[in-house]
Amino acid sequence: MTAAPRKKVVVLGGGAGALTTAYYLSRTPELREQYEVTVYQVGWRLGGKGASGRGPNGRIEEHGLHVFWGFYENAFRLMRECYREMNRPATMPLATFEQAFLPRDLMALQELVQGTWHRWVIPFPSNARSPGESDSIDSVQEILEALFQTLRELFDRTQGLLVRTAAQGPGHEALGVLKTVLSESLERGADLLKFVREIVREGQALLEQAQAHLLVLRVEVDVEARAVPDDLFLRTLRSFLRWLWSRFTPLLESNFLLFQLCVGLDFLVANLVGILSDQVFAKGFNAIEELDYREWLAKHGASELTLRSALSRAIYDAAMSMVDGDPDRQSIGAGSALRALLRIGLTYQGHIAYEFAASMGDVVFVPLYEACRKNGVRFEFFHRVEELIADDVTGRPQIRQIRIGRQVDLKAPSQEYEPLIVVKNLPCWPSQPLWDQIVQSEQLLQEGVNLESFYTPWKSVEERVLEVGRDFDHVVFGIPVASVPFLCPSLLEKSAQWRRMVADVATIQTQSFQLWTSKDLSSLGWTVGSPMLTGYIEPIDTWADMTNLLPREGWALPNAPRTVAYFCGPQPGPSRPPPPEAHGFPAQETERARRDAVHFLSHDISVLWPRATQPKAPGVFDWTLLVPSNGKQGEARFETQYWRANVDPSERYTLALPGTSKARIRPDRTGFVNLAICGDWVDNGFYIGAAEGAVISGMLAFRAVTGQPLPISGEAFWYR
């Protein structure tokens, strides 16, 4: 009997969602017999917003700062499979999953209090779980108890601090402040230490009452449940907050540690009260998605001090949740924020985060590419999607044609483009095409053409028109939402659902820069481990030490750098990307990113790196620290570093603004019978721009194409 012909699946785009779909469609021999998968990708490399390249000295050049949070069960499971599929020799760098993903346990926040910068340094404990290998999902009760346990630990530290202060010897400054603040309540001649212990016993009693209520509290997860929270538990928590602020507010101005502890307690209690009052676990996180996260915290009793704190702000900076990239217009859906914070802080496997032992492209997208290619997936690089054309002549809307521009001619047209280079025996993506494979290389180099840019004036050498039934049966569209108005006009014309998605799902520009310096981190003035820090000066609000990457770069001794630092943040800009005719737009925004980087180093770096400044100009960066030297003076030496503005429609970061999740379209409900979608912009249940959401979307797209089941970790609870 003749085997049925394979169905042809066209995957448009090369980001995490698209490649996840391609991988799962080719994962088994049975699937490979059913589906023929081709990926069309603009330019010379894969990765989407996680793409990277290798520049001078083999240095890693990223789109921004990327890590995998420890709760990324689906992304980690995918990567474990890819590393097994590659089966690299043991002598090869990053041969195994464990060698490629390295623990990162230290987080930091910057806090501006009365004009002075202070720092939260938060070391997260590890646990025995293994990322991508655990099928267990924390129960509601376990999550509530973990939150309450964190609250108790903070309170224990608070009372310990107060008792130690009260026990200080005569003349101690902190003791004097404590006596002054408590003078109205403290009887003349009374024992201060005894009085403070009585005060903290009040709080201890309230927390013990709350814990007793929590032990008997059970919250149903069933969507149909009408569980009413234990009112005694909520009343006790609110009483605890009133006690906290009435007793200690005056002390916070003089003691940042007490400020941290009280704000931390208030933040945790407000979240606990909100979760139970709004029955978030029973009704789902989307039940509170209409509200901004800070608005939701305020509704459940968070103080103004807490709402302004770095603790509340962290999720906004980490998710770059700022309308049009404007730091003064921070906004994020309460459900998305709460889901992300609970997952990051309470459900991580092994470590709170994992950094890459090389670039994200090397560690994530090379293995995905090699596993897919091994499984028979075909890759068409240098193919720019121009338009999807839909019709409904059969009464069922479908994608009829796809217009694609072939950007270059290959010198070996019968063979696939070979995209990878080798740096220190590791396959990597280059920062430029491999010109020796391209016919038009001389002209492209002479004209300075960027084949990845949406705004390039370069015309394609050929237009290809893919036809349904001949060239494809199914389409997986994995190009981000800001590109849809340019690539899918007929879909928007035919579908109000698509028009709503384009109107409501917002995106922003982002910016980043990387520094290589001749001094190690402690010599620059940072002495608290290797951090990932956010909450600092806008728009460059986030910094991470990435010195672990140096062994994977190609620097020659003795002039190799000793520190690598990544800085990033939003880039205020237009709410919608300009049309493709705006050829000068990328250069304009890249120059603006350079100016922001130089301004940051000239005015703000000293708070983080106090020893990295000029002796005769305190606060201004010492430009001679930059490696390599270009022989120039002052800020002109910054030209040797790497910076970028992510402004293409496909590079813009997707926001989870309040109330917009319902405008997102599920991968299997596009309204077009042969079209599935994937990416961090679709309805994947997570919403915040992240690799985990993109991977989940790719798994959902697999289901949409095949109709086959594919287990998604956390779907029944976290992402429903």
C-alpha cells in the first residue's frame, strides 16, 4: 500500500516559538513520516529576540540580557531533549545540558530613599529539584504556606533587628533613634529592651493566629469552586499590617534594613490577602488581569511606601512594562505580574535562575537548529516574508499564498546555507553573514547592507510565491505581532479578532550595551558576588555581571578583559514601528542608544561601580578601563564596545498591559483553517515576554497542526 504523502508545514520565523514548533513536528520517526517541515528565516541566523552573534575577538554580542528562570519547566525539558539529540563528544565544550546552563542565585535591587541609593541584595537558596525533569506542580496550599513561611522569616529578622538595637550600649546612634521614636509610648525610666520585646510579641501573636487559620484553610482550585476565604485569616493579616506601620514607620527613615523588612512584610501580606480575597487560585490569574499590579496591591492594603519601593517596581523593570517605553508610564496586568512573581520566587527548580555558559544563541538556538536539522527540518535562510494572503472562497478562511523575497543568491544553490562558525571548538552564530557562500557579498559589504533589518533598502533577488496545496498545507506564523500590519493586511481585513489583537497587544523598543573592562568586579567597587540587578536609573535600569562568558570568547592574553557587563532597558519611542520606507530609522535609534549608554556611564555608573571613575572627575567613568583600546581619549573609547537598539517590528518587546490578554489569539484559534501562530505575543497563558511563554506557544502550535496531545507542564493550573 502506498504511503500517504507528507503534509507540508511552512514555519515563518526563527524565534523560540517557531523553532519549538519545528522541533516537535519532527521529533519522532512517526511525525517525520507525516510532516515535511521548512523554516523560512530572514537573514543568516536564528533566535528572534534571543539571537546572538560573534564579533571581534570572538566576543559574544547579544540582543540584550537573557536568562532562563528556574521555573521554565517546558523550556528546560525542550533543551534537555536537544542536548541528548545532539549527542556531542564529551571533549567538546558545552557537550551536556548541565555544562551549558549555570546556576545564578544572587538578585539585587536598587532603592532610592530620600535622595540616597540603597541596595537590596537577595541570595535565593537552592533546592534539590532538577530543571526540566520535575513533573510535580506545587499545590495551592504549598504556595500559600511558602508565602507565609517567607513572611515569618522576614518578621523574625525584623524582631531580631529591633531587639539587637534596643540592647546596644549607651550612646549608640541607633539606640538613640529608637528611644526618640518610642518616647511617647515608653514610660519614664522603663526598660527599653523589655518594652521592645513586648512590642514584637504583639506582632508575633498576630502571626501565630494567622498561621493557625492558614493550617485549616483550604482553597479549591476547581474553576467552578466558590471557595470563600477564611475571613479570620484575612482579618488577622490586616491587623498585623496596622500593627506594623503604627509601630515602626518613624524608624524607617533612619534604618534601611528595617525599611526593607517592613516593606517586604507589607508586600507579602498584600499579595496574600489579594490572592485569597479575589480567589485567584480558584478563578485563575486572568480574573485580576484588568487591574494594574500596583493598583491591585493598593486595593488589598499595600502602603504607599511599598507601592513606590523597588520590591513592587521590580516586575515592571524586569518585564520592561512601560507604555511606549516611557519609565513614567509603568503598567502591567496584575494577573501576569502575580503569576510571574510566584513562579520566579516560589516554584523554581534547583536555582532561581540559570545563565548561559556562552551566548543564548550558542546555548539555546544552535542546539535547536542542529536537532531540527538532524530530524529533517529544512532551513531557508535569507528568505524575507513579504505577505500572507488569505481568502475564503471555499467558505472556510485559509492562507492561500505566501509572498517571500529571496534576499541573496548562494554560490552553491543546490545546497543549504551553512550558518555556523566555530569559536574555541564551539558552534556559534556569527554577527555577519558568511560572505564566502553568497554571490552578492562584495556589493552587500560595499553598501553596508543589514540583511536582517526590516528597514533595509536592499531589494530581494527573487520573489517566491508559495501556494497552498502545492508548497504548503499548514502555515505556522512565528513573526511577532508588531509585524502583522505589514505582513498580514488581508488577515486584518477579514478578521475583527486579528484587528483587535494588533490594536491592543502593545510592544516597545528596547536598548542594551555591553562592556569589557580591564579590571575585575571587586576592583570596580562591587563586592557582593556576581549579581543580576534591576530597579536602577531609567532607561538603563538593569545590569548583570556576565564575566562567566570570558572563557568562551576568543581574547588573546595578556590584554584580555577581566569583566563583562550587560546593561539594558526600555527605549522610549513610537508606539508603532514606522513603515519599511523609513530606512534611516535604525541608525537614528542606534545613535540614541549610544548616547544613553555614554550618559549612563558619565553620570550614573559610580553608584554600582564606585572605583570605576576618574580620579579627577568623581562620578564619571574611567574610559581607559575599556578593552580593547582604540587609542582614543575619553568617551570616544566607547566605540570599541557593543550597543544596539531593538527597533525592528520583530525585535520589539511584547507587553502584558492590563486587560489586553483577552485580545490575544490562541495558536489553534486563528480563524484560518490552515494557520497556527506562536510567540510570546499569542495567548500562551503566560503573557510576559519570556522564552517559557514562547516555548509553550510552540507546543500549542504543534497541537494545532497535528491534533495530537502534547503535555505542557503547568497548563492545568498556572496557564489555564
